[in-house]
Amino acid sequence: MDFENEILSLIKTGKLDLISTHKHLSIPVIKRIYKKMKLKLIFDSIQVDNENVIINGHHRYIASKLADFNLDVSTRATPSLLSLIFY
């Protein structure tokens, strides 16, 4: 599998439900996680904020999409920018 092209294709097709804040991802890390997912290992859930922005799990999320592996998603409330300014 050509991971770089598969990842680019996945991003371009718009089949991603969660929003990444990373501008760069590590292909070797995604590949390593992908292989472990194919072996049915257990992974921590993807943590997102209340707007589906990934807080923790960017590489796991992409690998799970490539491996067709179901990961739990947990929502972690994050304070809004206004609440931080006026606190």
C-alpha cells in the first residue's frame, strides 16, 4: 500500500468526519499504527472537542480510516476562546 497517496486520497475525498489541527502527519507512524490495527490490537479512543476537532489521536484516526478499524471517539469539553478571555 502506498500510504502517502492513500492518505492524500482520503483527505481529498472528504470522507473524514473529524477535523485535524495538524498540518503535518508522520507516514511511518500511521503505517505502524495501521499494521497494529490489522492485527486487531486495542487502542485508546480519539479525543475531540465539542466541534469534532481532534485533540488527541490524529495519527490513530487516519490509520483507522485506512485499516477500516473502528475506534471510539470521546468528547472532551474545551472552553471557548471568549470564556478564556473574560475569565
